[in-house]
Amino acid sequence: MMDSGFDRRDFLKVMGWSGAAVALSGCGNTSIEDGKETVVSYVEAADYVIPGIGVYYNSSCAQCDAGCSINGRVREGRVLKLEGNPASAINRGKMCGLGQAGVQHHYNPDRLREPLLRNGDKGETITWEKAYALIAEKLKGVSGEEIAFLSGGVSGHLKVLLGNYLASFGCKNHFVYEALAPGVVRAANKKAYGAEMPRYNINKAKVVLSFGADFIGAWVSPVHFSQQYAQFRKGVDGQRGVLIQVEPKMTLTGANADRWIPVRPGTEGILALGIINALGTATGDIAAAVKGYDKARVSKETGVPPGQIDKIAAILKLRSPSLVLAGGAAEGYAHGSQNAAAINLLNHVLGNVGKTVEAAAAVPFPQMVPAKGNTAALKSLNDGLAAGKYKVLFNYAANPVFTAPGALKFKDNLSKAGFKVAFAHYLDETALQADLVLPLNSALEDWGTQVPEYMAEGAQINILQPLMENLHPNTRGMGDILLALLKQRRPEEYKNYEDYYAYLRAAMLQNKVALGGNGKDDDSFWNETLTKGIIKLAGTTTALSGKAGVAGLKLPAPTENDEQYPLQLIPSVNISLRDGRHSNQPWLQESPDPLTTIVWDSWVEIHPKKAAELGIVEGDIVEVTSRTGSIKTQAYLFPGIHPDAISIPLGQGHEALGRYAKGYGVNPFQILDAVFDRETGELAMYETRVKVNKTGQRVIVVKDESAAGAKQIREKIAGRVSSDNVDLSKEV
Amino acid sequence: MSVSNLLENWSQFRHYHPVDDKPHDPYKWAMSIDLDACVGCNACSVACYAENNLPVVGKEKYAHGMSMHWMRIEHYWDEDVGEEGGREFPDQGAQFLPMMCQQCEAAPCETVCPVGATNHTADGLNSQIYNRCVGSRYCEANCPYKVRYFNWYDYPTTDNVWPAEMTQQLNPDVTVRGKGVMEKCTFCVQRLSAAKVTAKSEGRIVHDGEVQTACQQVCPVGAISFGNLIDPQSRVHKQWRAQQVELDKDRQAKDEKEGGTNLRGYRILENMRPYPSVMYLERVRESAI
Amino acid sequence: MKDIREDIAWAKINQDVLKSLENPRKLYWVILFVAIAMVGVAVGCEIYQYSTGMGVSNKNNSHVWGLYIATFIFWIGMSHSGTLLSAILHLMHADWRKPIYRFAEAMTTFSLMTAGLFVAVHLGRVWQIYYALPYPNERGLWPNFQSPLLWDAMAIFTYLSSSIVFLYVGMIPDLAICRDRMHEGWRKKLYTLLSLGWEGTDRQWRNFRVTYLTIACFLIPLAVSVHSIVASDFAMSQQPGWHITSFPPYFVAGALYSGCAAIITLFIILRYVFRFEEYMTMGILKKIVRLTFAISMVWTYLNAVEFASVWYSHDQASKDVLIQKAIGTYAPFWWGMMFCGSVVPLTLAFKRFQTNIPVLFAVSLLLNLGMWLERWMIVAPTFAHGIYPWAWDHDQWPSFVQWGMVFGSFGWFTLLFMVFCKVFPSVSMYEVKEMVYHRRQETKKLEATGKFATAGKGAH
């Protein structure tokens, strides 16, 4: 039964899903074996349900902000497995492992089930009514400047409601914070192309030169880019695409590159200008700006051999169009904006703008367009908290106590806020500091709309619809919560909306024509929308307008060696764990890191040469100390990293969140120095310098690799053939 | 308990090679994996956990080598990278290889199970019958790829494997295995059975693309291709044919050719003659850079 | 050195042997208790393993087999002692086996019983062990006759039942003696029942001889085939280090080796405890020692054959496993095996040690240690360093559960053997009488021809 139920029957009236129709529903976690529940056959099943055959619903994945559309298999009222929704241009029926783990988020045993009110060190269960009443009480007499709302990226109708709620106080303090936001790249793109996130056509490029953009792993929209990558490899005109990755530490994308180039951390911009110089095609301002970046100088400063620079320039010239990407490795410095600007300049010089860098369509509803998270917002919030500005703080979809750089001392500053409300799925580190914690529905049981930041083709709005009834009876959707809070502030405006579902439906129907529902009656339009799971729109496309400018392009010389802290810390973003919000999903903890195959733990990647210098072998527990603090974890020798850098993955080292996260690994966020990009104020994640010391302890590293050290040894197991000897165009 | 049953089945029993006189009909499930497309993201592995009720064993048991990933992503570095006197940096990253039960036609595991818990099905799968398995583990000892996984503990009753609500995620079409039982990739046989039933009730065979394994379905780069090797319209058939890889040869004709060919398809450990049903396409290394 | 004096009276033989069946001294009970305690350890380990899962044995997905299989083969190997002595040497008319074959056969039977336990504890689902038997079931299922493990099951079952029959049948005349000499009590009842009304008539003796000979002839190929089948558990697989054609004879040689070494150990113990010096003479000891030496050299040769064939093969994986055995994680145990199996027996070549009891006792124990290590070194290194590099695991060691079971198995064997020694005559009285009779005939013949058959060279 693998068709995604293109049975047009009316199976989407969630209101019709009364408990009686769905035996073995999500509520009540009982088991038949325990004798606490009996199996009741469907004498009167809902008319689309055949016991034993799955029903499929489309919704949206909320495990990251790429906004893939998913198709959930539901059996007997429980969602079992998620697949991709073929109708979405973003993921086209595919998913990533992180998305698959969405069910583990939904069924997670550590999810919050009841509203909790702080009483000393403990949280006492209270009712929702009391909670809302308490919030209203705490907000009485508080002015808009004294309220702060911290959230992760939000879009769609949730953003609208949130904005309205804050507007009802005259509060302008909405801090949108994402720990791993590509903030610097956005700003650089805006300058260079006129759009923060243009469309990258990897599948149309013949060469992709990526400066640390891990687009296959965890950058922006990995599932979409992976599909484009697959087409890229099959080749435009039968010629297989070439991927060159430049970064100080190998990412997943780097592992798949035809050539991985280790570069001295921070010097990506210098290399970019060096390539422009080597191309020899630049004129005017640009040529003048890159004149000083000859091969010898660039090679000395970046560590990339001159022959390599030549090869890169040669292939970029030969195969066109190409695509140059700036990623986390490039932007993570105080001069990150400069790096990104230099890299974007390459696209202009190579003539890629308009071909592989195109304008993205935008959803014609600016109020729904995503409020993008960034790290500069965190700094502002932190400053405000430190000054004791906020009497009431709301927190949604952010865990800054875990993800804020240790140097900001966020936890201490947070305690200076008056009344703290957290809307959370788990008792994570931030929720533990709150005074009132309100439990949220998971994405699989919630309503909503979402507009992804990165638009694949044409514009689209993703629909979230519940794939089953509430697993826990007392959790609420964020939309419902905001609606209830809005009803406190503006009862007249919102009294007609019974709940968030009603609001969404009304809002969408109001714009039926613009959403493509012309000529259909309300019910049909609504049902079709829910069936598809996405709304595709023509959208508005603003042409790219940026200039290939060199104004203000000033790359600093590479940093001098710091005697006390000789190594650069690269906090790496793992494909599954990312910023740590999913660390409590056991499939992800048990899923080996693709590059090291380490599970359930953190590690320090050290180049074997540097390790030999320091006398470190695999498994040695080393102490990594920065100016801010120190953490201890196991060493892993890895040739894919610059010898002057070490790398520790983000996402582990939780002290709360749940049983599968707590106590595993260490948290590099803790030891990050507070350095910010000079232009945008974004956190410069790669600027922390550290020293490494052995502690004398040694453990055996828990990984999937064996004693063979990931070598093939004798027989060919994984084959490799030269591109000269293969003709991919003849393949099926 | 009939002797005639024994004799009849014996005559259909696995031959030394897969022979032409008893070909699979109408299905022979096979797979091909493009290593040039595979990016090592592990999505297939996680999807397999979701679809097949695989237990998460936790850090300690993983350290003891008791992981249960039916589909595992291996990676291989070039021999001299990072070694003494070798290259300092790899030119290319580690090469990723998704490895799961190769559903061998002459499976070394099938012959050695004392109770006959693992056999070959008519549609070309290596079957594992959980309730017949007594746990002698000879099958895994004999597997050249070591792709079988034993239930060393009783995971359904072990803490934190499937706590409270997580039991509701379990796929009811797949047995949840208790201790002492061997398990391995089944090419999502539950999906295959469902598809075959649907097709049969409509009086036809399963079309190409109608059924997908969990790993194939989720793979963001579409590296995995799965289907009926006998059906000439299926993608898998076309790929095997184009790569000139034949199921019942231990040395392919194309490998004997002078100067080789420009074909990428190969099977792993083919010379050990298990006749695996999975073909891999070699990763391509760009010569221009 | 004579194998036995020719002037021992029948009555004395009976008396000496029946004395061993007396109520045991205190030491016996102490040792028995220790043996039971050892069994208790094994039972505890098995209960833990049964209820928690095979994982407590510390095996894992590369090392799926461990000490259970190794010790299983060890005990099967040890069981070949009895067959060698009883059956093979019987066919060769080697009289010197007569005083010692009884306890050797008992050893065979009990070794097999111990080995059988390991088959059970090795299985992940012991409670379904009967699936390996062709029992009537509604699904029409037969076990898989292609599997060497199943051949094991059938072969060992056959071998065990045959050995029990052989042991029992060979004991009938002795049981009759016991019956006739015992006073009333449970023993008398037992022997009366078991001796099946043996009167010692001509007809009975003729039937007895024929039966005994038939079973002996049956048992010899069975013994060879059993250990060859056990060897084919490995030889029929494709693992490097296992897939070696010389394994069946190698295992049989190892089994005979193991068995002979155990005979020496038990010989020394029984001789001392029951004061069987007249019967378990130095002459016989010397012979068994020299036989052991010969077999050790055969074993060493077959080992060398294995190494050589690996070396000149094109099978790189097997070569690597061999090298890994010598220099890898298990190297100390492998070298220990080589030392115990090939170097230690060289002491047996020296006349001065061939009758030195303390040396022989120590040597025989070391030989068996070497043989046990050999079995372990066949099982473990190939999993540590097999064909597929991703699955290597150089760091796997058995847990206390496995060691506990191995430990307990020795207790189990000791328990069975000790009970046997006190219930049944551990020296075959009628055969010893035959041996004495033959020697008397020999001496008479030599006296008649004028050559004095005194102790020394040429003695029978």
C-alpha cells in the first residue's frame, strides 16, 4: 500500500477523529500485554480506515528549518513512519535521517506533558487556565520595553500571531535566535546579489567550489541540495560535475568532494581573491583589488600550494557555469563578512550570477515570510538581560542556556529577568531556568503553516497538520497558546476563532484566490490543500541586483600564532545533532557520525601530525581550554583537518533535555569566546583559540569503525574509478 | 513430517550455483547502489531503524560491538593517508559504502543454519525466520560481509530501548525480536509482501517503482535502486544489464577483457562466490583536479 | 619393565579393584563438594545468561562464537581417549590397554556429556534446542541436513549413545563380579540389575566377545568421523583460518592427543588414590606416554601442514589471520598453545621422564592446556581479523560468564567421574585377568624354550 492515498476521500477532518473511532489511539500509553487495554475491533471504523492498512497524510517536517514536506504512515491512529512528500519541490519525496527521527521526537518519553510552575527547585503541575491567568497577571503594568520574546526562526501564521501578540503590548523586543544561522552569508548575499538567500542551482553547475558550505550535511536545505548534487554528478551535457571543497575541517560535503583542500582557518577570503587573480579575467576595480594576491603570497598565507590554485582557476575557466558557495567555515570569523564578500565576488567574476545564482521566488505574503534567526539577536538579548531590562521573558524554540557561547554568561544574565515563561517540548537547559513551562505539541500533532527560508523553485507554503491525535492530552500547539494569549489582550478580534485550526482555516480561506483556490468552494480548497500538504504559488521574484563591488573589501592578514592558545577550535555541525535540540532522539545518537563513526559521545578531531607532536593517541582524554573555559573529551586522529585546528562537534554535552542526551559528551558552546563579526554582529564561531592538554586518562572510542582503521586492506570493497575511464552519459 | 516433503524440497533446494534450470520467476529482487551519488548521510540507516523496529542498544552495548544497524555506512580512506610517510591530507574524503545483507544467491549463511531458519525464497531473498532461529550464530560466523546482527539481549524488555510511548512507533508489519534471535536486512520484505498481495489481487505482477525499500525511499540522492531483476522494464535490470554484471557469474566477462571497460558496476567479494544480489557502482574520481 | 606381573591371583585382582568401591574417605567428599561447587558456578552463570541474554558472555557481532564452542570441541576431543584405548588398541591386540581402558571409556562418556552441555549453553534460545531434532511437527519441517552443526548433533548423539553402550557392555562381566562379591544393599541391587544375569558361560562369553568387537569396529570410524565432523564446523565455512582441508585429520589428531594426555593425568591420580600400582604399572604408563609423544608429533606436523598450506596459498586473508595469531591480541595464548603443544611433549622423549610421576602429571596438564588453547585460538582470531575489515574486533575477551562455564564444566566432569569411580570398577577385572593369563602363557612358553622372560627388554 505504498500510494500516498490519492484517494480523494475526505479523510482530513481532524475534528471527525473522535476518540471512539480510533481504538488504540495515542492517548494513554497502555499495553495489551499489561492487560490494561483491550483490542477493540473496528465495528464502526471511520470510513477511511481499514484495520491493518495504513493511511497516509502529508505534513511538514520541523526537525530543522529547511521545510521539507513529509508523508506520514498512520496505522490505527498512530503515526509510525515518515516519508518524503513527492509533491514538494524542496525534498521531492526524500528525507534525511534527522527528519526520520521526527517520530522519536513525537513519542519521546522525556516530553513535557503538563504545565509546570516553579516552586523552589521543583516544578509543580498546574492547569492551563491557571497558567494563562498567571501570565496575564505578570504582564499587568509591564510596559512593552520590559517584555522580551526569544524565539527561533518563525514563519507563516505563527509569525503573524506572534507579531500581533507583541504588538498588543507595543513590544518590539522579538529576538529571533538560531545558534547556527548563516547570518553573515545572508548579509553578504544581500550586498552581492540583492537577496539574502538566492537560489543556488547546483544541478546546473559544472563546477561547485564550496568554501566550507556543508550543503549535503547541515547547511540551509540539505535534502534539496543533495538531490541537486545527485543531478550535478550525473552531469550537465553528460559531463560529471566537479566539487571542490575548501575548508579547515572536512565536513560531509568535503568528504564527497573531488578535491578537498585544507586551508588555514580564516584565510578563505584570501584564497578567493587569489583565485580571482589566477583567473586573470577580472577588470577594473576588481583587478586592482586582487593585484596584490598573487599565487606566492596567497599560497604562503593560506597553505594551499600554488599548483592547486592554478588547477582550480583552470577548471573554473574551462567548465562554466560554476557555482561558488560561502559557508560556515568562511563566515565564522570577525572578518567573516569580508570573507563572504570575497567569495561572492568570485561568482560575479565567473559570470555565475543569473545562471547558477538566481533570484528566488518569494511568497506574496510578507507577514508570513520567515523571521530569520541569527546570533546577533542573542547578543542584544544578553545585553538587555545583563542590564536587568526585562521583567517578563518568553522563550520558544530556542535553548540559549545550552547554545550561547560561554563567554556571554547567558545563564547568569537570564536569572536577572523577572518572570520567565518557556514554551517547550522538553525540560531543556533553558526551560529548567524558567518560572513557568508550558508543554507543546510535537510537529506531528500540530497545525500550522511554514514558509521555508530557502525556496527551491517557485514559492511554496508548507502545511502542518496533525498525523494523529494528541499523544499527551495536556499539551497544546504553539498556535493555540498564542491565540489564547491574544484573546487575553484583544478578545474582540479573536473571539470568533475557537482554536488555531479555525484561525488557520479562516485565514487561508480569506486569501483563497491568492493561494490558488480560484473557482473552488471553500471545503474543496481546504481539503485539497491539506491533502497536498503544500501550497505552490507563483510567488514574486525580484531580480538579483547586487553589484560585484570591492568597496570596503579589506581582508586582514592571517592571525599571528598565539603562544598560549596555539590551536583554533572549529565547532563542527553534525548532520543529525546540529545545535543539540535533537540529541534526545536515540536514533540520532546511535547514528554514527559519517566522518568518524563515533556514537553517543563527543570527540576532539586532531590531525595525526599534530597529535604525534603532542603525544596524543586515539582515546586519550584531552582537556581543551580556551580563554572562556575548558572541556574534556576523547581524542580522535583525523587526517581531514588542518594541523593548526581541532574540531569538536556541537550538540552533545547536555545537562538536561532527556535521558538520551544528558551526560553524553561535552558542549563546545560553553568554551566559545564572545567574538563577533565586525559588520553584522553575528557570532564568529571559529574565532576561539584553545590549547590541548592530555589528562592521562584513556578510553576506548566507541565507534562503528573497526581496528582496521577504515582501510580496505586487501580486496576491493569500495571501488573507485577515474573520470577518464568512465562514460556516465551512457548509464541508466 | 513427510519424507516426500523432504525429498521434494531437497530437489528444489539451493544449488551449488544459482542455475538456469530453476530461475526465479516472476520476481528476483535485486539492488544497485551508486557510490558516486552516495554522500554518506546515514538517512538510509535511520529509515531502516524506523521501518524495521531496530533497537537502539545504547553506548555501552555499542562499545561492545552489539549494534543493530542492518544498513551500515562504511567509509574507507586511502591507504597512505595520515600514516607515517604517507600523504598529510586526503585529496578526497573517505569513500562511503552502504552495506547490508547482500541477499546472496548462494548464501554461505543458508547452508550452515542447523535448524533451517535461513533459506532462499522463490523471489530471490535470503529469508530469516525468527521463530525458527535457535541462536547458534553459525550464519553470522559464515557471512563474509558480517551483515547479520544477533539479539544479544532482550531489547523489548530492556530499559530505554522502547520506553513508554515509543512502543507506539513500532511497525506492526514487522516482528519485534526478542533475545537469542539473528536478524538482518530483508529488503523490507513486509513491503514486498504487501505489494505482491495488492498486485496479485489485481491479476498482475508488481510494477517497477511500485514498491520501495525504506532505504531507497528516503535516500536524498537517489543512490539506491531496487526492483525486480527479471523485469526488463525495471531500472535495476537495465542497470545490471548496462554494467554487464550477471547474477550467476563469479567472474564477469567484462573483467576478463583486455584493458578493462569503462563500466563501474561490480559486486563485493564476488570471487568468494556467494552471488550477491547487490551491485555497486564505483565512485568516480575526477582526473582534472 | 613388565606391563604386569604374571603371578597375581584372580582373587587378589578382584579384591584390589573392589576395594576401590568402598565407602570413600573424607578427602573424596571434600573434592566432590568442590566439584559440585564448580558446577554451581556454571549453573549460576547459565541462569544469568539464560535470563538476560547471550550478551553477558561478552560476545559480539564479529565474535559470535567464543569459549563455548572452543570448550565444546575440547571436551569432544578429550572423549577420543576412550575410543582410542578401548576400540583401536583392542583391534590391535595391545594388551597393555587392559587395565586402563575402563576409566578411559568412562572419560569418553563423561566428556561427551560435558560437551553436550556446551552445545546447549551456546545457543541463544536454548529452550528451542529440540528444533535441531527431526521431531514430528505440523509444518513438515526437517532440520537442515546441509549444516555441519546438525551433523555435529547427529554424530555426537550417536557417538554418545554408542559409547555408553560400549562402556556398559564391556562392564557386564565386572558387574557380575561385583554382584557376586557385594553384601546386601543398594549396590547389590544395582549390580544385579545391571549385570543382566551374567553367569560367565561359554555361550555368553562368545556372544560377549562378538558384541564387543562389533561395537569396537563400529566405534572407531564413528570416533574419527565425529571429530572430523566437528572439524567441518570450521572447515566447511569460508572464514580465513577455518577453511582448511587438513582440519578433520588435524582435529582428530588433536583429539587423540588431548585424550591421551588426559589418560595420563587420570592414570596417575587413580593409581595413587586406589593404589592400583599392580595394574596401572610403570610399563603401561611408559607405553601411553610414548603413544602421547607420537601423537604430539603428528599434531605438530599437521600444524606445520596448516601453516605451510596457508603460506603457499594465494589467500591473503588466511595469511593475515595466521600472522595475527602470532603477533596480534591473542598472541600470548597462541604462543602458549605452541609451547604446550609442541615443546612441552618433547620431555616425553626422554626415558628419564617417561616414568617420572610428578613430571608426567604436570606435563599432561600442560598438554591439555595447550589443546584447550588451540581450540580457542581457532575460534577467536578469525573473528578478530577476518575477511571484511570493517568487522574486525581486536579487543574482544570472554566475560566471567564464559569463564565460569568453562570452569564449571571441569567440575561437572570431575563430579561424574568421581561418582563413577565409586560405583563402578574403574579397572576392568576380567580383562586384567586375561592380561595376567596371557603373560603367564608367555612366560611358560619362554621357559619351555629356554629363554627366561625376565623383566627388561623384550618383555611383553
